[in-house]
Amino acid sequence: MKSLENKVAIVTGGNSGIGYAAAAELAAKGAKVIITGRNKEALAKAEQELNVKGIVSDQSDLKSIDSLVEQVAAQFGKIDILFLNAGIASFAPVESASEEHYDSIMNVNVKGVYFTVQKVLPILNDGGSIIFNTSVNAHVGMPNSSVYASSKAAVLSLNKVFATELAPRKIRVNAVSPGPVETPLYGKLGLEKAEVEGFGAILGEKILLKRFGQASEIAKTVAFLASDDASFITGAEIIVDGGLTVNAVV
């Protein structure tokens, strides 16, 4: 029997990158998967490729979250797994970071995540699993990442608090913090292929395993946390970074 047979999962931001890989992994393990995204065309493409249900939803818009929950409840009843993957990343030094830069990140990565959990809770089965996609950026002090890093650190705090609050319902709450992963995100940041490769070569020397991660590797960690194999894990953060954050200074 597949480990997630008869489970229903929502993967936010499931039309590309880690979300896409996670949706594929969860479906392969038997789950019925709903993916969300803001780009209707990209969502439809992923929906067809993965054989999952796609719902257009904007995590920064609370009314859009309400609509998502209504559609999922009408079509699937209740769910068992919520992978909060949707998020945005942009970077600026503190001297020049604008209010728009701050709000755009926080509205999606913190406010949107917070209220997605709140609004999904009524349709999340007792004994279910909530998984946050966070980042090692919350720990490493990378220049120009102050707002993005803060957003991920905030989610790590939510991870612990929600684990405590939802324990009476046997809902497990955990976080996955990827290190550098080969995803389309770098293209969205405006980096050319040569720039990504150059950055990767430098960063690769800092990673113990000497390479970027693959989205599929993060997806396997998500599937583990979603399954009964992780039945005694809650309030935890699993760092999946190839050893980046434990590399010795010298």
C-alpha cells in the first residue's frame, strides 16, 4: 500500500519548482493532490502533467484563500496534508529597501501563510500534517536578504507555536528549510544562466556535498513529514542543504 493512499493534500505554489516536485511525489505515494498558483496557464500545464487538481489562488489575497477553501471543501470534503510552499524572494540592501519591497514579501510569505493555515484548519482532518517551506536564509545572514530572511524566520516561529496549539487535534506541524536548490526561481530573480552557474560554482564550495540540491530531494522530505513515518515529529525544522550551514569556517 502506498504510504499516502486515501490522503488529500494541498500544495500551494505547486505549478513549478519545489511545489511541483512535491505534488508529483505526494501523488506518486497515493495522495489526491490539489495545487495552487497565480498563473492560470502555468497551473493548467502542471495540472495536466501531474494529473492533479489545479486551483488558481493568490496567497496574498485573503478572499482568494477563502475561495480556495470553499472549492476544496466542495470537491474533496476534508484534507489531510497542507504544504505551504508558495512564496516570493527578492533582495535589497537595508539602505535602499523600500516599503513596497517589504510589504510584497511579507504579504505573501508571512501574512498569506498565516491566514492560509487559519482558513484551512476547519477542513483539515484531526491527525493531519502541516508542512512549511522555509529556508536556510533564516539562519545564515546572507547580505541583501534581510526582508526575505525575516519572513522565513517568522514562519519558523509559527511552526513551533502552531505545533503547540494544534497538538490537541493531533495535527503535526513541521518545516523544511532547503539550502540552494536548482529551481526556476533564479530565472525569476533576473539572473542569467551564466550568472547562476557562476554563483553556483562559488556557493558549491561552501556546500559539503559540492552541489545544489534538486527539487525532488526536498519533495521526498516533504512526503516523509506528511506520512505516518514521521508520526512522532512535530514542531521540528529539517534542514536540507547538503551541509551548507554546518560547513566549518576554516
